[in-house]
Amino acid sequence: MQTQTTLGFNTKVVGSTNDYSKTAGSDVVVITSGIPRKPGMTREELIGINAGIVKSVAESLLQHSPKAIFVIVSNPMDTMTYLAYKSLGLPKNRIIGMGGTLDSSRFKTYLSLALDKPANDIQGMVIGGHGDTTMIPLTRLASYNGVPVSQFLSEEALAKVSADTMVGGATLTALLGTSAWYAPGASVAYLVDSILNDQKKLIPCSVYVEGEYGQDDICIGVPCIIGKNGVEKIVDINLNDAEKALFSKSADAVRSMNDALKTVLQ
């Protein structure tokens, strides 16, 4: 709050509390609770510890903010989003996993480096699971000011961009000794802004699917229109056969992780 006069905002900031009543009446709740990832640790290894934490936090927040939209950041993010959906009993539009937002920002960053062009002129998205081996950077659909990036980059260069994107989080974890925070924080803010200001941006998010993209009873990253109601629409983009196969494989991996939640959801 002491930066208000310098940065020119008038937001009231309250922190350092374990009193859930302080969150009462929230429009949007962001859950980052749980232990962070350490070097060499996969997101999947966090399930056992973080599941109980996320479930408890989500249920406590819902008691005080029954109309809130929940944004899940805790890892493994797709599984924690699924846990929140199953535990809270809310409509699926009000439970959103942030992962695809972050993965897409990393994808566009690596594309900009490979192209040596401004990142803000590049469009691209990552779908699938938010994991080092499950995310799917859609290089075929990525563009630089409307022109497919494949006109500027070779298949080998695009493959490297995809590989760098998939380990973008692990790379930072190794450098920092803990989970990244700048890009995740910016991605959360971007997503929340689209909700609170009804921006209706097209953002890849982990949401509960019921037949979309050939999957059911799972939370996984797909393109969504995000507005004041949370997930306002899941956008069906035309994937080619190779992309469909990768998405199916990603969904299988996420579903396998969800099996570890059986005892928590009982």
C-alpha cells in the first residue's frame, strides 16, 4: 500500500491473515496454497501434500464468498482444479485453472526470441495439461502479425521453441531454487482482469470438459472466452490428427494423476 502515491493506484491491500472472514464477499478468489516446486521435482510429485491443503482452503473460502469465481494456481494445477470442482460443487464456469495462460506467455516469449521480433506482435497458445511433458504448444497456429511463424522458422527451430516452452517452469525452478513467481503472477493478473472487467479474452485455461475435444470428466487446458461469468465459452479449434493424438495422450496423463485424489474426494 505504501507504493500507492508513487504508482498512482488507490487499491486497499490486506495481507498476512489466516482469518477467512477477511476474504468475505470476494468476486474472484485465487488459490496458490501448497508447497512450491523444488529443483528436480515434478508438479505431479506435489499431489499428496497439496491436495489436502487446496481442498481445505477452497472450502473455507467458499463459506465466505459463495458467489466467487475460483482461479487455481496450485500444482499440479490440472489435478488441483479438478479437485476444487469436485469438492465445491460449483458450476464449471466458476472453476478455472490458470496454467495455459502462463504456458502460452512462455510460448510467445520463446517464439519472439527465435524470431527476433517483439513478443507483443506474436500470437500463440498452449493447450493440454500443465506439465513438462503434457502441454501442447500449437506451433502450427502461432503467428507473427497474422503471418504463420512457420514462414519464418524451420521445423527444427519450432521444435526447439516447443521444447523450451515445455520446460520453461522447470528451467526457472532450477535457477531460483523454488517455483517461479513473476510470470505466474502476471498471468494470474491477466486472467483476473479479464474476469473482473468482462474483457472476454480468449485464454487457454484448465476447465472441466464434458465432451469437448473428445474428453470427459477431466480438467485440462483448452481455449476459453473469459469474462464476468468466468468461463463463458470453450472454443473448439480445428486440431489436426497429430495435435488430436497429443491432446488425447495429455488427457490420459492428467487423468492418471487424478486417480491419486480418490482418498481426498471420498
